[in-house]
Amino acid sequence: MRMSFISRGLWAAFVVGCLCLNTLAIAQSSDYPNKPIKVVVTFPPGGSSDAIVRMLSPRLNDKLGQPLVVENRPGAGGNIGLSAVAKALPDGYTLGIGAAGGLTANVSLYPQMPFDVAKDFLPVTMLAAIPFVLVGHPSVSADNLQQLIALAKSQPGKLSIGHGGNGTAMHLSTALFTQMADIKLIEVPYRGSGPAAMDTLSGQLQLSITDLPAALPHIRAGKLKAFAVTSPKRLSNLPEVPTLSEAGLTGYDSTGWFGLVAPAGTPAFIVQRLNSEWTAALNDEAIKAQMRGNGMEPMPTSVENFEAYIKSETQKWAKVIKQASIKLN
């Protein structure tokens, strides 16, 4: 009888404890957020990731009831900023905006990493994709991708192609292009897409893979040839330009992108709240128009789909990087 009484007492205590924890979780859920949310951007001020936060902030500040505070922590292809996020308290008040490099490719590019993407972060949502375009100087004697590939094969190692810097998404896009086309080009790294586009414009380079904002005005002015875009679908800003896949390199798909992550251990209700609010903002028609006007494609995703995308892209770029023997210090 005594044991039965003790067992019933323990069971009652357990039930009360569970009810208290459930009540606490509900209270925390309704209370979050109750202070500003820091968003660590892994690139310098003025870039695309900064622009995304600026576009989304007015709506998010209103819906969340707290301001987003941007902290720029660039360097090492995004590793510095993401490392700070990985070490932050998992309370929903420190988030990170990472790019394709930091969240997928860097593990294959750098000999040592300060974090493990799968273990140290919780994906929240993709934010935007930034497709690239393969452009050439008007003097290049090719009018489409197949002619360009044939020209490159007839002059191996003679044509030059610029990109936005070693280890960047544009660099990896270039490596994937040369591998799938089976051509040899002189690769010239730049510090950003703008300088690469300008040197192609001046004729110092024959080709470059650059982002849309840097190239679009010159394409429209007829000062650059647009051979193809790197995305799986044609772009609304360049509907007449085919994708690399449909122009002959079937299956080619490479875009720059940004995504929102939280430190591992962040409560699930916070991650879901953030996903709900950020994806709703990305689906807002005015915000979508603003982003597309800046060369970005909004990419709201579920937590699960973003996690799966990170895994698949990590595997894809590992193969490309290994074949191209790309390593960074």
C-alpha cells in the first residue's frame, strides 16, 4: 500500500511538472520576441544580403514587434560571421544570413572549418536566389552557347573568363561550366562581380560569369553579349536569353543564394515563428517586386526543404570542387 501511495504521488508530481513545462512553453511562445533581434550578415555593408534585410525589415519589425539589428561580420567566405552565430545563445535573438559558400561549399574549400553546418545551425528559410549570367565582349566571334563552346575548344586555354573571386558562387559556377562543357579557359578572379563585368565591357576579358545587376544595363545597351543564364529557368528580366541547361549543358544549375539560420538548440516554436514571418514577408507582392527589381528571386521555403537543399548543394559542390582542385586557405 505504501509503495502504491508513493507511486501515485510520483505520477502526480510528473503530471504537474509536464503541465508546468507546457504552460511555460506557451508563455515563452507568446512572449517571443521581447527585445531586438540581431541578424549577423556575413558580407560587408551595401551588398545583396544587406539589401534583403532592408527590404524585409519594415514588415518584419511590425509583425514581430521588435526591430532587426544588422551586424556585418564579413570574411573567410562567410565563415567568420557564421562562426559567431554558431556560438551565440540559442534563444532566437541572434540569427545569421549565410550564402551558398558558407552553408554548402566552404566545407570542401577550406582545410579547416570553425563550425559544422549540420550540427551547429538550424535552417529557417531560404531568402533569395541571385542567378548569374554568362556574358562576353561583342568582339567574341560566337552568337550562342554552342558556338562559344566550339570556339573555346578550337582555342584551348586562349579565352579568358572573369568571376567574382576565388571560392565565390560565381567561381564555382565557372568551374561547373568548364567541366560540363569540357573546355579550358583562363580564369581570372576579381573582388566582386562589378569589376569582372567592367573588364569584360572594356575588352580586357573575353567572358565573365557575373550577377544580373552588374551586367543587365550593358546587355540591354548592346555592349555585352548574353550567352546564357545559370539558373534552371529563364529570367523575367532577360526572357530572350536561354539557360545554360536548355542551350546545351543539360542539367546545369548554379545560382547564388542567401538563407536564414539560427544556432542549434533554438526552440522549435521560435524557428517556426521566424519561418512563418520571414516567408510571409517574402511572399508579399510589393516586396517580391522590389527584390526582382534588384536582380533577386524571392525563395521562401519550409524549414525541411531548406535543410534538404543545403544537404544536396553541399554534395554537388563537393564533387565540382574536387574535380577542379580548388582549395582556399
